[in-house]
Amino acid sequence: MKKSGSGRDFSRRQILQSTSAMAATMAAAGILAPRMALAANKTVKIGFLAPLTGDVAAWGKPGLDGCLIWADWVNAAGGIKVGGESYNVEFVSYDNEYDAGKARAGATKLIKEDGVKFIMMLGGDTWPGVEEIAAREGMLFSTLLPSDLSPETKTLIAPCEVHPVYNVTGVQWLAEQKPNLKTAVICAQDDALGLPSVATYLAAFEAAGIKMVDEPLMFDPATTDFAPVVTKMLAKNPDIISLDTCYADYVHPICEQLHQQGFKGQIISCTADFYPKMVEKTSKEFMEGFIFQFPDFDDPALNDKRVNFKRPNDFYAEYAKRYGESEWGAVSWEYASIMDLWSEAAAKAGSVEPGAVLTAMKAGGKGKHAFGDADWWGTDLFGIDNALVGLWPVVVIENGKAVIKEYKSIPEWMAKHQKLLIKHMEALGQMHYQR
């Protein structure tokens, strides 16, 4: 052996001992843990099949960004333990551009070429392109839109977002807090996201005793000029404007038009993605009291002991650090929360195979939803109990910042008003036996 600069001889054994000691010290400090775990662990691939570009990218790309944080954290902690082995998680993404044909091509690639064990989707108009592949391959899929569910979708789950049913909680809270507001109008894009949401808002307003002063204004998804849409909504002087489940690319210009045309009433919406930009383009005063359904995860209310999402405040801080606080949106945390459920089910099943994970996930009919323990539910509405339903937050913008005002129970509302919701779903052809 050659001498070192200090004049000491090092044997191979001494070098290995020294290296091991250094590695142990650095691992304890959290420096080498991710790389060492990556070398030792197996890898399980998860498909991310969602719009990453185009008009609907706001409900895809931020979710993938959140998943990358989730994977970094999990892998750095040693991966997930499944059947006595450790697995690192690798996400394989495919941009379906919210197109059914591209979703079909993406699903085929992810399954056949990439060997994924689970595929997460936004759903909606893209699910029909994938449904036959899911059934044939027995692949486990998730959707953020349980209106995709039907008795035939045996391997499709909605374990996080129960769109559009949770929208009833915002209307319920509004009616309790501002009983003087008695009239409303709704606008929405005419598609697979807009229609079931319109039915839900109609049911929620009717249950709350709020009168619709006009038919829902359904606009073409290709619309770019929202001045006429807003003018028509304001024509009958409603107390409340509902933006239904409009995409971010619609919510922003609609709010700008409402501001320009002098609306002073209440706005309620499913989402308010990138709302700081709306505050900038209108004003804090205009956006004050805006009700929607998706919190910022720096909210102290997320430290409620019922919440199952891991380290929500830290997750938000890391997201803001990587991508910018203004890029936080409705789905930034949702796909990551689905991965919490998936990883726990895989550990419980002792397998990453789709069928085993699904069985473990639904065992006992209950699951740990992001906002609390919840029930697998949906037969009456979707024809199958593949939606995880429990509490959902009502969020209000106060002084330019989103604030969780209350967690409300979806099952409690459904116990009282389910028939009303089904009535409106049927009227718009949105029940599973009509689609």
C-alpha cells in the first residue's frame, strides 16, 4: 500500500472500517440515507396519467410535483416495507393532455412498457379511453372524479377527492353563516366535470333553501371571452354566483369580469387554484369571503388530530420552496395523499400487485382519508362502494389568504339529502346507469 500524505499506512480492512464509520455518521445526519437506500431497495413504479399541459394542466402538473416530494421523503426514509422487502417509489408520468385517445395510449405504455403497479388519473373525459384497458389488465387505477365510477369499474377507486359531492359542504356552510343570501346562479363548462358538479350545486342550494334565479349557464369549453357569460349571470341580480367546477383558466377571467362589472355579492366555487393571482388582478376586498373547497397546507387547522395527511405544513413549505407558493393548487397534495393510502395498503397486503393492494385498501370498509377516517361508499350514487367519503374542509379567503373555516361531514349531508342529489343527477343524465 502507498503511504498517505500524513505518513500512515492504510490496509484494505482499515479503509473499509473508516468508510463504514463515516457512512454511519453521515446517515445519522440524514446525508447518505437516500442514496444508500436506493442502492439496497427494490423499485416499484407508479403511473401518473394526467394532463400536464393544456387547459386542464392545473389539475395534473401540480399533483405530479407533489408526488415527487412524496417520493423523495419516502425514499429518503428507506422506502416502503412490503413483504419483508423495502421498495423505493418511482413515478412514471404520461401527459394525456385531457384527451381520451392519449389517455388510452398512455395507459398501454405505462402497463406494457414501464411495468407500473398502480396508475393515478384525474379522470373525467379521459377515463372512457382507459376503462377497457383497466378491466382487461386488472390494473388498479385511481380518479379524482368518482362520477367515473360504475358497477363495471371494479379496479377504479376514488380514495381522495369525492368530486363533486363534497361541494355540498361549502353551500351548507354558506347557508348557515349567511342566511340572508337567498338567490343564486351557476355557470360551468359543458363537460364531464361541469355537469355532475352543476347537479350537486343545484341539490345543495335546494337543500339550503336558496332559489335559482336562472337556468345553469353552460358554456362551451372553448370559450375565451367571459364578459357575455358574466353579464348574463348578473342580469337577474343574484345574491350568490357559483362557479361550479370551472377550470382555473375559466375561474380567473370570470372573477376579473365580475370585478370589472361591479359584482358585490357572494362567490362560491369548487376551486380557486392560484388564488393569489386573482387577488392581484382584482383586490383583497373583492376576493374577501370567496368560498371554495381546497386549503393551503400551511393552515394550522390541518394539524387537527383527525387529519391523516403526513406533515401537511412541512409538505406545503417544501412545495413552496421547490415550485413557488403561488403555484400551489387544488391537486398539489391530492395524488400524494392517495399514495399514502396505497403504500399503507401495499404494506398490509405484503404485495405491490394491484389486486392484493385493492383488497387490503378496502378491507373492513373503512380507510384513512386525508381529512379523517372515512367509509368506502357509493353504491347508491355510483353503483359501487369505491369512493372514500368522510369529512371535507370549507375554505374561505380572508385578507387575501385561504383559511379553513370548518370540516363538514359529507355522509351526514347525504343521509338527509341523497334522494335530492340523485334527482338532480338524473335530470342532467349523470347517474351511472345513464352514462
